[in-house]
Amino acid sequence: MLNFVTFMECVNAPNSTCLTSPGVLAPVFLTLMLVAVGALVARRDRKRFRELRAQGIWASFIILAYSVVVLAYFFLFAPDAVLGVEQSQIGNMLWISAIFAYGMGVATLVGMLGFAFGGWLVKRKRTPATAQRLVVAIDGPAASGKGTVAKRIAQHFGLPCLDTGLLYRAVARDVVAKGGALDDANAAAAAARALDAATLDDPNLRGPAAGDAASIVAKMPAVRAALLDYQRRFASDRRGAVLDGRDIGTVICPDADVKIFVTASAEERARRRHREHDARGEAITYEDVLADIRRRDARDSGREIAPLEAAADAITIDTTTLDADAAFAAARDVIVAKIASNPAAKKQ
Ligand code: DC
């Protein structure tokens, strides 16, 4: 039979029973689990990890604050309850709820510290790869897979990531929302200057219509000029950054440590987009998607200002026959080789 001793009893008087008591094993096991969950979440999505950590720590403080206030009341004004003397039903309920909240608060706080520790372990493990500033510029046409590559590279090297296409999509959205016309250069420039980066996670920016509208405002010099500072500031993060778009290696970050141009045949890109439409249940033919991709390529490559093109020192990765894992591995290898061959880049 297992002897039940609590964690606190073992802290006060350790003995061999502590090694088998569920009162000790359960909290230790739960904390270890939270360390693992913290590490896992932080590895997948650092932003989500930070949100969960903050919410968890706030929750434990709120629960603890409640218990401390009620316990303080009993200690100061109703010491009988503390000594276990009979009291009213409400008094009993409050006393029990405060003790319970105190236990919950401590358990949640310890759990969240475990969660935070897991995230810290992952960050520590990654630090050697990112201890030096590293700016990665990733350019390429629509549906080439550059966005997926950029996100995974950023995650792998622990860097912030900016999908610059979202900026142009958001400008187009804001012009239309204000009742303006997409080809009105003044309205578009005003929207670009007033752009609120906090609105970039708007799900409405994701669809092909938003991309098409973006490529219209992206032709306008005043729009590009208004968005330049934001992108350069993003790239000046002390850790470095990954930016993906059309002109990152040529205009936004001409001094990037690594420049990658991700491309794929128009037919393959159209097939990918068509599969995405299918998955969302949208009825559109492959031929229409291909025509749309070609029109967008022509607009992005043919414009006078910052056209879509590979920088002279960019390394091209053709993803026509690569899946997402292989494309990521190719980009990672390019970056690792570049860092190894250029130690100066690491010291910036
Ligand atoms: O990458 P995307 O599909 O989200 O980009 C939408 C449009 O924005 C694209 O057609 C061209 C434009 N764009 C640009 O001109 N420069 C960038 N750096 C990123 C996007």
C-alpha cells in the first residue's frame, strides 16, 4: 500500500516514503509535463507561447490574490476559523474556498513556471545559431512557397518574420474600406502612411482577391516609399529578421546576410493555388487560376519600381518538385553554408 504524504511534508521532512507518494509524484509529474508542453509550444509558435505564459501567470496571481485577501481577513478578523472553531456556513465556505484557491494558485504558478522553463530551454538551445545578427531576405513570385519557407526558417533560427505582402494587402483593404478606388494613388499612399501593423493578422488579407488588389497598390511609388521604413525597422531587430516579399533582397535589405529567391513553374504554382481553392470549397477552374498567376507575375515583374526579380547575389531555390520540408531544408542549408563561408556576417 502506498503511504500518502504531501509535497510540503516532504519538503519539511524528507524521507524514503516521499519517493513513492502520489502526493509528491503527481505534482512533480505534472510540472515536468508542463515543462515539455512549454518547450513544444515555444518551438512551434513563440508568440503563442508568450501569450499562454502571460495568461497563465496572470491567472495564478489572480487566484492567489483572492486567497490571500480572504485568508488575511480570517487571520485578522476571525481567528477562530483559523483555529478550527465552529463557524457559520458562509464563513466555512469562504475559509475552504480560500484554502483551495491558495493551493490552486500555488499549483498554477508552479505549473506556469515549468511551462516558462520549457520555453526558455528551447530558446537557450537555439541561441548558438542566432547569437549573431542574421538578416535573411526571401523573394519570389506568388505561390512559390516563399512564405512557408520564410516562416520555417524564422522558427528554426529563432528570428522574427515579416510577410511583407501583408502590408500591401492591408493597404488595399484600407483603401477599399474607406470607399476609395484601388487605382487612386493618393488614397493608397494615405492608407499606406496610416497603416496599423496590428491589423496584419486580419484573416481577410489571406485570399487571392486581396493578393490581386495588393498587386495594384504595390505598383505605386508613394505606397512603396511609405512602407519602406516599417520594413527596414523590422529588419533592424537586434537579432536580425526574416522578411519575404518581392523586393527584399534588391531594395529593402540590399545588405542582407543571405538572399534567397524561391520560385516554381507557373503551372505548379497554379496547381498549388487550385488545391487551396478546392480545400476551401471554392469553384474555380485550374485554367483561371493559372491565368491569374500569370497576370500577377506580369504585373509584379513588369512594374517600373522595385519589380519582382532575384538580387544578383541571391541563391535560387526552385520548389517545382520540392515539398515544404525539402524546400525548407534547401533554404536552411543555403543559410548555414553562407554563415560558415562568411564569418563577418555572424559578427554584425
Ligand atoms: O506575397 P503576396 O502574394 O502576399 O503579395 C501580394 C502582392 O503584394 C504581390 O502581388 C506584390 C505585392 N508585393 C510587393 O510588391 N512587394 C513585396 N515586398 C511584397 C508584396
